[in-house]
Amino acid sequence: MTTREEVLKYGLSFPDTYQDAPFHDPNWQLVRYAKNRKAFLWTYEKDGNLWINLKVNPEWRNFWRDAYASVIPGYHQNKEHWNTVVLDGTIPAGDIQRMIAESYDMISDSPTKRIYEAVKKIPRGYVAAYGTVAAMAGDRNMARAVGNALHKNPDPDNIPCYRVVNAKGELSGEFAFGGAGAQQKLLEADGIEVLNGRVDLDRYGWKGSFH
């Protein structure tokens, strides 16, 4: 992924996005989130390469800068919250897409972002049902979306998805959290008793702000 066409196509693949050229300069092409008109992807050519500016979570900012020499502090933007990515062919397309997706999540009010923020609030020693997490994320009817988001968890160290169980307190299948028994081991390390693949929600269930 080194061309503007590829980058803009990917940026516009996210819901409620549109392309904009606000500076009356064709070199600067942006992709914005329509619901708040904020730009999450800036594209421009500089020094023979395409450069893109992306919003970044401060927790990931230095990770990307350390991982690739072509990821630098935001050019002409707040260097605490923006990274510039020089598309010189040294960064795998998958990581470029991941950085663009993270920027979109930061700018938009995406359900996935809200789900992750809700899961981060589950205290050690407690679990929450999918429906509880969905309610905390703003919509009790998106329990299935909670499951989908957690199985794509980008940051397991900070998003404790293993603390989420179904409405009966049952653990997820063996495919999740690193294999058979992994979720149970993580919960037991939190001090939670697991019997026959189930957690007692009356004892360990956390209701968050809906308690």
C-alpha cells in the first residue's frame, strides 16, 4: 500500500466517510467521518512519497514510531495525538490498514470503540455478561457485536475480554483467549471461581453503572 488511490479507497471503506480537499490544493486530500466532519486520514505527497497523517491513541503512539522508522511524529499536527506515516514501501499493508482503522475509531463514535472502553471498566475479580457490556456501550441490543469485537481484541493486555461471559455465566469456546482452558485460568488468576465452565453471576457479576 503505497499509492494515494489505495489509501483513499481503504479510508472510504469505513461507514459514514467522505473525501474532502479543504485547502484548495489538490495535493491535500482528506477522508472525514461524516457525523462530526472530523478528518481521520490526511494524504499528501512530500519528498517523493505519499505521506499520511493519522490520529493515534497515546498508548500506541510510540509503539508504531518504534516499530517503523517511517512512522514519525505528526507533521504539522499535534505530535501527542497524531502520527505521520511515510509510505515508502517499508511498512506492511496490514499495519498501514490497522493504523488507519485505529484513527477512524479514535475520530468516530464507533460501537467497537465504546465496547472496548466498557470492557476496560470491568474490575478485577468480576465478570460482566455480554448484555451488560452492550448496555454500557450504549445499546443493550448489540450483545452479538460485543462478541465480535472481543474476538478481534487488538490489545488484550489492556482490554480484559476474558472477563466477559454469556448471560448464564458460561465461558467462551476453546477458540478464544489462546486455547482450551485459557479463559478459566485468567479468571481464576483474578480470584474468580469457575465451576463446570461457568461463573456464578450472583456472586461475581458486575453491573457497572447499571447496578
